[in-house]
Amino acid sequence: MVWWADYHSHSDVSIDCHYSLLQMTQGALAQGLRELAVTDHADFDPIDPGYESVSYTHLTLPTSDQV
């Protein structure tokens, strides 16, 4: 079966993934995906399991020359 899109993926912004947005984009292209939706968790409530587990200060969006 060939998959052309992934509409539910997480990056290192979520507690359950360790790949950057750049790595996710490069991996999707290498696998032949045409579309990728990043659906990261937004754990802003102290009762959420990922609350305060991720630092958002390191995040940058990939530029077109990186992908």
C-alpha cells in the first residue's frame, strides 16, 4: 500500500516524539509523502502529561533550502 499523506504526526514539540520539524520534513520527502500535517500536543494545563516537559525556545521552522 502506498501512502501519499500523513495527517497525524508529532514532532519534538510533543512529549511522545524526538524528531525536529526539519527531520520530519526530510523524512516525509524521503518516503515520498506529498502532504504532512504536524499535530503536536499542546499541553498547557498542569494536569497534562507533557506540561513543562518541552522547551519551546529551540524551535525554528525549516527554510525551503533545508528541505
